[in-house]
Amino acid sequence: MTEDHCGVAEAPSRAGARMQLVLAGNPNVGKTTLFNALTGSRAKVSNYPGITVERRAGQLVLPSGLADLHDLPGTYSLSSRSVEEQVAFDAIVGLGGAPLPDAIVLCIDAAQIARSAYLLLQCMELGARCVVAMTMIDEAGTATPDARALGEVLGCEVVPVTARTGKGLDELRAAIDRALRKDRIAQWRWTPSAPLRAHLDAVRAALPLPWTTAARHGSALPGGDDALAAWAMACIDGDDELEVPAPLRAAASARTIDRACDDEAVLGRWDWLDREIPPLVAHRTDRSRTERIDRVLLHRVFGFVAFIGVMTIVFMSLFWWAAPVMDGIDKGFKWLGGELRIGLGEGVFTDFLVSGLIGGVGAVMVFLPQILLLFLFLGFLEDCGYLARVAYLMDRIMRTMNLHGRAFVPMLSGFACAVPAIMATRTMERRRDRILTMMVVPLMTCSARLPVYTLIIGALIPGARIYQGLLMVGMYLFSACTALAAAWVMSRTVKPLRAKRMPFLIELPPYRWPRIPDVLRMMWGKSSMFLREAGTVILACSIALWALLYFPRQLPDAAPDYAALIAHAPSDDVKETLAAEKQAAHLENSFGGRIGHAIEPLISPLGFDWKIGVGIIGAFAAREVFVSTLGIVYSVGADADEESEPLRKALRDAKRSDGQRAYSPLVGLSLMIFFALAMQCMSTLAVVRRETGGLRWPIFLMTYMTVLAWIASFVVYQGGRLLGFG
């Protein structure tokens, strides 16, 4: 290796095929904006296999033809410390099923040249064809270095671009086209010492023969042995959480490469950057505006006041502002179902169409307003730079429970709905942090629990309204404390979540006015993904649950002849009463009703009977369905809501077989605790499955929350009885 470059040349790959390009760079350097400007409406969103990292891919028009451009997750180096950075590493070197890129477009912040160029040096050491897109030149102003001079120092073309206005995009396309016609050469800007060279040779000897052969021929790692050495060093420099090939891991564990050698590589690059880059920068970037704003927003007192104000607006939007639209969607689907029922008449097909299909679609669409609003706010806050400040402020609190600072926003959003809240965990970089947050977000008191609490408090909890209101507030506090405690316990007991806490390092980007088209595009992209992927699961579960509570339709022989009774009823009121009783009889005889009877021995220690069991089964579609299911069970009608006095009276007057009151205040408290902790939401499970890429975590979530709910309700009910409150 020499100071300038060394390696082997090779001819351009993929002759006759469409070129594969990757767009890489640090976070917050305008990469996504540039990607959208280069690909336009041809962009699409897909997923990396098995993880929740989105890969944007689009067509790029070059002077020589079309190329595929892949937008990678932001990373500061190839020394992967998170799964997202591992994805970027795999894409750059062509591992994990990713095609080897024909060229890499590196976005470099004009105001942070040295920091951004570190990743470029690593890519050039791998022998990659590189082109630099120098972004943020409007913010750097007079501090922007001369592109030609910078290119001569770095060893590749540098093109200044302003993606929002389109300035420099044609020049960038031409530079990429020229780079594709060049040979691959591994360029090293620093000289490794003899001990480091010996360590790298030992690692190379530990690699399987096909890897070293492929590297020498350029088919996997272009640039020959020098590129292979750089690749091996980048692999071993990764975190224990990442998948590193066994031979390299064995070599590292045998101290083939020690920390001193790792430091030598890092310091060697930084020494070169610190020596070569400063002479090219004439002035320091003016960030006085950002610093003035941060004096307020990061203040120990005023920063939290501003944060509470912003989060209040976000929370109100999800909780109250979206409510009219959600109610409108719900009423619209109910109106459509009612009209179809009138037009088609009663029957199995009509019930399937109205209650199963249309009801299932409505169960999906009703979440859309909250999801749109949540991602609108998150996109705006992230683009303007404030979301990074939120993570910094809250990390001091959240880290005591082993949660990431950014977990606060999803947990707060969970008070409105767990579905958009779980999707909001995408703002966290590390998979472990995202999953841990997903596991506790459903414990937050979402808006769907409110009808259940309102019904139980109004029907079973005596006392003045102020005490009933305090109990409602207590349920909110109980859920928040339980979620934090659960995070603390799981981070210490669940092996995949026990990963060591990474040092909290976060870049605080300069404040920028968000580009509204990009925010709207992101908002709709993530929302439409929910409709496509999670929505299909929710729809299927809704139809299955409808069938469970609908079939079989034949009543037992001992049941009254409701058809004859209704036909001879003396008044419409009597007909409605008989129709409600018939509906209740069908529900009790359904598969769901039979399951309710079957689980009664399991839930009776909690103070529940089979009727509550049927309500719990129905609530799996959505927690608020518990209210309407009880309305059917008690012959009040499916249109009963939490304010329905007939349903409240029916619950208060319900008797056990021994004549005792079925539902005491203690039973009501036990039921509220159960609903606070149980996983009674198929939509949440569907989203967790989509976000985690499998069934493992949804099953774990369902299991631990159900067990926790049963134990807590058992302690409350049986403990209350022992204390004489039964």
C-alpha cells in the first residue's frame, strides 16, 4: 500500500446490464432530498429482508442510459455499530444478497467536509468507484470549498448540488457516467504499520479460500488484497450485535487484530483529513441562528417547557383532532353496511359483507387519520431538526429504564393508539431499541380503552364523579408506570433485549425549514405501507373473528322459537326486545360463545364469568368492541355504547347462580386492570409482525401481556376479597 493508492485495475462490470448505484452518506446531509430529485416519481419503497429498514430504489437517467439507484441508511463509517449501518456496509461491499454496486455516490456536507469524507476514504480503500455530491452548499455559504480543488485532494470528482432547486444535478449525472467507465482501484490515504500489515495478513489467512480468490479476481471485492484487508478490518471493527463471519470473529477473539491496530486505522484516516481538508475551507460555517435557538430548546428548564408544548400539540392532534375524521369514517362504513343490509335483506352473505368485509375494511381505515397526522408531525419535526433535540432531552429520563431517548415520542403517541405509535419507532436506529419500545407501547392507555373504562366506572364503581375521574387518571398513570417498569425488566431478562446500552451519541443538525413535498411524500409512503401490509392482516383477522362470533347459526332445540314470537309480538318494542334476545342466544351458541364458556374456569379467579369472556374474545378485534359485545350478550343491542344506561343497569343488576351480585366494584377494578395490561388488539399484533418481520415478537408480546394481565387481575381480585372488599 502507498500513500496515494495501490491495487489492481479491472474492467467495468455488468456489461450490457443496467448499472447498480448506491447513494450513501452520513445522516442529515440531504441524501433523501437528493435521491428524490434524481429519481423523481420513479422512486419506490421496499424492505430489506427480515428487518425494519426501508430501502428506496429508483431509476436514474444517465447520459449512457438507465441505472438503478439505491438509497442506503445513513452511516458515519463502515465500522457498523447498528443493524442499519450493517445494511449500508453490506450494500457497499456486495454482501447479504445485495449486488455489488458499480459506483457509489457519496453525499458530503459542505459545512462538515472532514467528518463526511471519512466514509468516502473507507469506500475508496475498498476499490469502489466514487463520486461526491457536495450538499448543503446554501447553508455553508462562503465556507463551501472549491469543488475542483477538493476533488483533486480526495481523488474523485466532486459536484456541488442543491437538490431542492435542481442545481448541479445534470453535472452529477455526467460525473457518475464518467466514473462508471473507470477502473476500480483501491486507494489508501494512509500507510499501515508493519504490525498492522501482519495482523491483516493473519486475518486473510483465516478467511475461506473462495473469499480470497473472489477478492483477487474482483468478483466480490474489487481492488485485490488491499480491498480485502480494508473489508476485513471494517468487519472486525463491528459490534457484537452484528453478524460477522465466523473466521473473522475467531481471528478477532484470538486478538489477531487488537484495539491498538483498530485505533491506528481510525487515527490514520483522521490525521490525513485533518491535514488536507482545513486548507480548503476559507471560512467557518455560520451556525449562530441554530446556537441561539438551542440556548432555549436545550435549556434544562425552558427546553422541557417547549418540549411539553410541542408534545401537547402532537398528542392533541392524535387524540382529539383526528377524532372527528375517525368518527366520520366509522359512521360512513356503518351507514354503508346499513344500506346494504336494507337492500340485500337478512342472510349469511349479507352479514359476511356488512359485519365481516365492510367492518374489517372500516377497522383498517379508521386508523388512517391518526397515522397520517403522526407521520406528518414526525416528518416535520425530524426535517426541521427538532426531533434530535427531543431525543437528547428525554434520554436523561428514558435511559434509567434502558430505553432510547427517542422512545418517548412513540410512548406518548401510544396514549392515542398503539398502531401509529409502533410505526413511529422507526426513528430509532438500533433494532434492539425499536423492539423494546414496541414491547411496552401497547401498555400505554390508548383511546380504545376509554369506552371500556367509562362503561365499567359508570356501571360498577360507586361514588362522586370527582372520584370516578381520579380513577380514570389513575389508570393512565398506572399504564405509564407499568410500561416503564416492563421496559426495565425486559432489558435485563429477555436475552435479545439485553444488549449493552450504546453510548448515546446523536448529531444535532442545524435547524432547517422542512421541504413540505418531502414530508408529505414520506407521510403517505409510510401510511400506504400500513394499508397494504398491516391492513391486510387486520382485515383477515376481522373476518375470522366475525365468523367465530357468527357461526353456527342453528340454535339448540331447547331455545324458544324466536321467529314465531317476533311474528306475533303485540308491539314494535316487544319485537325489538325479542330480536335482541335472539341475537344474544345466537352469540352464546356461537363458537366464540362456546369458547367463552370453556375459558370460564380460567377467568373465574379474576371475578369474570362466561359473558365477560365472550366480551374479551370480541374485544380482540378492537378493545372498544367489548362494549357492543356485552350489549348483545345482555340483549340491549349491538348499538349500545359506554354511555348506554340500559347496559349499565344490566351490568349492575346481573346475578350469579347463587343470587349474589355478579359484578361488584372489585370485579370492575379487576376488569379494568385486565384491560390495561392484556393484549386485546389484533391491529397492534399485525403492525408488530410487520415491523419486526416475523411472528416471534408478536407471539412474545401476546404471551407476556396476557400472563401479566391475568396475574395482576388475580392479585387485585383475590387480594381484595381477602381484605373484605368482595
